[in-house]
Amino acid sequence: MSLLPVDEALGAILARVPAVTSEAVSLSDALGRVLAEPLIASHDQPPFDASAMDGYAMRAADVGEGVWLKVVGTSQAGVAFSGSVAEGEAVRIFTGAPVPFGADTVIMQEEAVREGDNVRFIVPARFGHSVRPKGNDFATGQMLVPRGTRLTPMQISVAAAANAATLSVARRPHIHLMATGDELVAPGTPLGPDQIVASNSFGLAAMLAPYAQTIEDHGIVGDDIDALRSRLADAFAAEPDVLVTTGGASVGEHDLVQDVLKELGVSLDFWRINMRPGKPLMFGTRGRTLVFGLPGNPVSAMVTAMVFIKPALRAWLGYAAPDRWRLPLAGETPPNSARRHFMRAQLLHGSAGPRLLPISQTDSGHTSSLANADMLIMQPEHDPGQKEGSVVEALPIDEF
């Protein structure tokens, strides 16, 4: 069976991702969620011409050197001046208060001289100065935040200003994880002579958490076909949106996952990808569940999750794919093989701008080098190698 190109594999996965479904959440629960419908302003903000500072509102044409105006009232936030400003009059005004009818400018209190009910100004008036026009922030019908935006505190703030108590956001998937392998033990377990600490599910849970409604870890299953069948059947019974297994994705004597998945009704689209690290990647579906079988080597598991699962989850949420970075190299890259190489690299910041320093370590079990990486350089198939200063494409590792 030939190796499937990375782009074809990703396209096949994205074709299986369901359309975005929405749910309403309160503003207090909206942080980090992705808008399923655009936020549209239902009123003008400010809803009236408002003062931008504490001072006095008047007609600009009435202000002159040594000219006294009569103070006829006060306008403050929440309690507007009920009358209008006529020739020779002024109104004491506070920040955020409605500018009275007839007034067309505001002068700050530090530039005013007040004596009883009269006021004059030590600066000339400027028409419209310190007045926030009605609808200056946003106007009725204006789109404030587009669909597909991940909500940050700034977007939640403008939603509150737009009087939106709830927002329509994309429903997040329920994700289940399972690790396989006789050699694996949980972190914190005293190690036997043939044992390895399981890290995949912990790294994947942390990576996928921003996209998930829930993440359930089914733990470690040994290389026993009956135990594996039972544990996978239990996982499918919960009807997860996404099931991710690690280990057993190849075709060795102890790589049982593929056979059991097929036995349990999973329709596999593919299981070998033309990439490194991470060639033995499986993908298929069972009903509405997307099934990913990742390699057991921890770097391979994390890289394939970054390259394939994260884009699938972004599509699930209606969130746009991130732009690929194009940055110069801070060191040369070696020639590549026939498989696309996702090369670990550090992002360096210097006087000449950001650059990528390739990490020479390529072992798919070398977790410390991945922990020290900021980016994955996407080295094309049969690339002859690039010299320092060459511009290459890369994916950020720690990005939503």
C-alpha cells in the first residue's frame, strides 16, 4: 500500500468533519468559544452624542476671549439636562453624559473659569471637540465580530456593550483518548525493567482541551485483543465525537488496534501517511465518531495530532486554519527523504527579526527536543536542504 500524501490525507479528514452546530452561551461562559453567528449591533453606541470629558457644553460660536456664558444646568451620566442650550448659555457636563440639544462642543473644566452661575474659557472653542457622536463606536446593523472568531476578552467586552446577554457559539466536540501497549505505565509509577511512562494521553489532552467540550481518558490498555476490544467497545458506547488512540497503529504482530477497530465497525479511510515523524496514522469513522489512530512514539503522536487533529477540530468549530509562517533559517537544514518532514525548530528573536533554528534531533521518541521547539518546519519531500537565511514554511506548535 502506497503512502498517502499529507495534503490528501488532511483533505480526506476535513471532508468528514460535520457542519458547525451552534448553541447559546452567556457572556460569562463565552471566553475561548468560537462564534457560530456574527455579532450584529442592535443599537447605536453611544446611543446619543456624549461628552468625552468633564467640562462645559455650549455653542462654539458663543465662545470668545473674555465672554461670559450663563450656566443653565447640568448633564451627567444617567441624568441628562432636560432643556436645550441657547445663545449665550452653557451646561455643566460630565464624561459620558448626553450633550444637550443646541450645544455643539465641549471644553474641559481645566480650561474654564467659573464664577457663580457664569463661566468663561481661556481657550478658543472647536466645533465638535470632545463630543462622541451618536453611533461613533458602532451603529445599528453593523457587524461587530464575524462568524468563526475565537472570543477573547475584547470581543466579549464589545458584545456586552452591544447589549448581547448571550452569544451563538459552535458546539465543541466530546473527545475520548486511549493509550495502548504492554510497556506503558502511568506517570508516578515505579518503573520496571521493561516499562515506559505513558505520556501521549496527557500531552494530547492538553493540546486538544481548548477545542473540546469534554475530554475523557480511557487509560492504558495492554496488548491483549480481548481487553482492547472491550475497552474500545465501552468507548464507542459513549458515542464520542472524536476517539483518539495511540499505539498499535502499525501492522506488527502486537499492533492490534487496526484489526479491533475494523471488527467494531470502524470504516478506515487510510492508515499510512507520507510524512515523518508519524507515518503509521489511521483515520476512519464509526457512525458520527471520527476515529484517529496515532502512532505510539510520543513525538509522532504529538506531531500527527498537530498536523491532522487540530485542523479537524478547527473546522469543527468553524474556525479558520492558521496562516503558515514564512521565516528565515538561523541554521541550515539537511537534505530530506521522500517523506515530508515536520522538523522541530526554535523561534529566535534578534535584531534582524525572528528566525528559525532547526533542531537536529529527529528521533520520534525524543520528547525533550519537542518540548524545546516552538515551530515545526515543513520540509518538502526530496528537499535538497536549505542554507542559513533561506525562507521556509513552518507551523507554530503552541497556537489555538
